Amino acid sequence: MLRTATVNGITTTYEDTGGTDTGGETILLIHGHPFDHTMWAPQTTALATAGHRVLVPDLRGYGATQVVPGTTRLETFAADLAALLDHLGVTDRIVLGGLSMGGQIAMECARRFPERLRALVLADTFARAETPEGHRARNAMADRLLREGMHGYTEEALDKMVSPHTIATRPAVAEHVRRMMLGAPPEGAAAALRGRAERPDYADTLTRLAVPALVLVGRDDTYTPVADAEFLCDRIPDARLTVVEDAAHLPNLEQPDAFDAALTAFLAALPERVG
């Protein structure tokens, strides 16, 4: 059930599924651009069934959460998530996961409040600062989305978000991705693009990470290829890598069984909580 809260000056929407009465983890999953909380539907079901509490918010400017035009920096997204945890009274350390932009937000959270993390899950994401060329491209795309809306970008990017294998064999997944992209508010998506153009380099943050990490990537991802995932693993002191076959940028939707198996095994291997 979609819930609403006022946090950090905005109205945000989220799902809060499952519970921790069976000793499970509290897991917060951050969606990518230009998606919404429903991109985590397979994981929400699987993890809640396994006894975990799963929090999946719509980020500022996406889904049903309030749109704030202009520029939304990664630190603003991180502050929103911290405020949501405070609103929900979550004081225990959490497992924090994110895909693509969501992974970058997760790294920003690791930089800003590492004391809240029990483990980190990074999927199909990139740790380095934006290049000058990338800075120009993101701002140009933001301008285009404000001018044209989401349709043209969606049709151009769909076969990079999901692999040709997924489009051919799981058309319902491709249609779900298309619906999320078309449904993204252009003002929110543009604000996030401008903020990502200004992101810092997270390589040093990763070397100081004091919790276990799981890094996942689709074998056929061209936005953040396997080499980017290996870069993350090379810098995180305690990291494991899973490459998901027959998947591009959204392996959690394209191959949910493989993605969930890796995530479940990672959670099972976490050290026992103290206190």
C-alpha cells in the first residue's frame, strides 16, 4: 500500500512492507532514473516474504512524490531518505540498496551517514564524478525533457534499459519499464539530471566503507558496464560481485530470480547484529 509522509519539506510517497519481528533486516531500496518505487516490486515481494521489512520510496520529483523544479542534488535525495527513516522511527542500522542513480544516492548516504548502514547494495551504478562532456549532456537532456516531455527519450533509451533478450522474451517487463519512464514528471527528471551533473567522486568514500557490500550488474549493461562494477568492488574493502546474465541496466526486473538469489545469499551471510 502506498503511504504518504511530509519529510524534509516535501510530501513523499513510499511503501513499507513486511516486518522485522522474525529477525529480518530493514532494507531501503532506491530506484533509478527515470523510474519509481515499482521498479523494486519483485524484490519487495521476495524480501518481505523472507521476513524482512522493505522500504521503497518514490524519490523527490518521481512517481507520486512532490516535484521540486530546478536542480536536485544527490545530497538532497540523501537528506530526504534520512528524514523518511526518522519519520518512521528507524533507529537500527539498515541495508541500503540502489540502482543506477539510486546507487549514487546510496553512495552519498554512505558518505553522509555511514553510522546508519549495516550493509550496502549497489546495482548497475557508477562511482566517479561526471566528466565535462557528461555534464553538458545531462544538462542538455534536462532541457530536452522540459521542452519535449518523456516520450522521445523513452523510446530511444528503452532497449538500453532492458536487453533485447528481455524485450523478446519478457515483453511485460519492457512495458513496465516504458510505463515508468513515460510516467516520470519531466520537471523532476530534469532536476535530477542537473543534480547528477554536479555529483562528487565517490571512489574515496568506497575505500572507507566499513560494512559489507554487494555489487550487481547486468552482463549486457552499456550504461554502467561490468568494468564499472569491478571498479566498485576493487575499492570496497568487503565486497562481492554478481554479474547477472541476459540483463542490461535493470537486472532486478529482467532476471529477478537471479538478482534475488544473490541478494538473499548476501543478506544471509551478514554478521549477527550486536545489541
